[in-house]
Amino acid sequence: MQSPLVRASLPPSVRLEPGEGTLPRLDVSNAQARAQIYLHGAHVAAWQPVGQAPVLWVSRDSAWQTDKPIRGGIPICFPWFAAHATEKTAPGHGYARLAQWTLIEASDESSGATRLAFRLAQPDPPWPLWPHQFEATYRVTVGTVLAVALEIRNTGNEAFTFEEALHTYFAVHYVREIGITGLERTTYLDKVDGMARKTEGIDPIRFTGETDRIYLNTQASCTIHDPGRMRRIRIDKTGSNTTVVWNPWTEKAKAMPDFGDLEWPEMVCVETCNVNAHAVTLAGGGTHAMTARVEVAAW
């Protein structure tokens, strides 16, 4: 398979293959881990360290189409998060996860990991509702640790403001049994309760119903404790001042055509982001980088 979006020589660990829906996909296999990354959205759809169960979750009902986002994995949300502030017909979470990204770098490192870099720039004509000039670079390292970095550069002269998220879906044994630590005593906006402003307690976050929270002013690492799979998933981040925690539960899952009605117990989202009050304003010529690092440890 060939693609004009691949502008780098592929190392031995990387193959370009037709993925789901025949969308071009990079299959990564090295001595440390396996991964699948789609050029559609520069979307990391799978990561599995050797000897581990899959760490990322993707819906069996995901629409594998160029005009639809992939449901699961790590969607890139940019330049806004959730619904557009004024235009109801605009794509949720922005344009980046619907765009075709270009592979610009690929290499096998001496450490045994594989490094990839993708690029996206403002198309011509520019995106409706967000006409600013920019260049986005997304770097992915596949190894015993999954590391991703999203860099936004303002290539114009005028400042612009944007939201961004690495909307990561994690696979869990049973969401009712897991706990999330790292956000104790953090203020959050509860979207399920009309954006009420609340403060997290001192205990791990537990799930007993639909959960959709924007944790504010936090640079903390988070850990998903999953006793059913006897493992912990740790998420470290930089350049991010908000964390979103989400599970749709029963009714919201049924309302989404690309999300199986009975899949909600299998996943939880812990999202590295800059959204709401922590949207980023970037001066002309400026750059901003946000990173996430995911590591799995035994229980």
C-alpha cells in the first residue's frame, strides 16, 4: 500500500497497511510494544506493551470513514473542545480528528522504541469558523511507555486562542470497580450537573453513573487502578492545565451511534487537555507543546 501522506522512509518496525474501512494505518511492532496509528486524525488506535493486555479502547461500532472521527484510542481535539461555542453544526471537538495528517518522520531508536511524527497545517481554503494560520506537529513514541506530544505553532502574525485535548480512551475490566487517583482536592466543573463547580474529595474517583468532569488548574499525574486486570495505568503530562474524566454510562452510550449500547463498562477516558478557562492564547510566531506519557504497572 502507498499513500501520499507518508513522506518518510519506514523503518523495519513500521508497515503501512489498509486498516478498518481501508483507512491507511501504520502498524508498529517492535520488541517492546505493538501499536496502530491511522493517518486519519493521526489517531493512535491501539497500544499494547509486550506481555500486557491492550491499554487503549476502541468501540466495535466506530465509524471508519474519512468524514467521521474514530471512537476510541486517542482522538486529537483541536481547535475547540466539545461543541463549538456558537455554531451547532460545527464538528464536535474541532477539525483535527477529521483531518488527514502527514507522516514526516519515522525511526527505530537504539532504546528499542519507535518514533513517529505527523504534521497538519491550515488547509486552503481554511477551516470554517477557525481561519487562523497554524502548524501542528504530533510526535508518538511506541515502546514500553507510550509518549505523545502535540505542538501547535502560530505561523501568522495575529494571536489566536484554542482548546486542545488528547481524548484518551483506556480499556478497563469493569468501570464500576476501578478508581482514579491524582485529582484529590481539585476543583472541577460537573457537566452532568449543569457545569456546577465542585471540589473532589480525598478518596479515589469511583463510577456509579454518567461522569463528565473538567478538572481545573491541575498539572497532576493520574493513575487508573484496575483490580480486574491486576494493573495500574499512570498518565503523566506537561503543558496541560486541565484533565477531563468521562464515562457515558447507559443512556448516553445508547444515544451515540458509534458507541455500542453495552460497551460503557469497558472504558474510561482520562484526558490531557487545555480547555474551558485554560484555553491557550498563542502570539504570532509562538508555539505551545502539550505531552502525555502512559505507563502500565502490575497491581
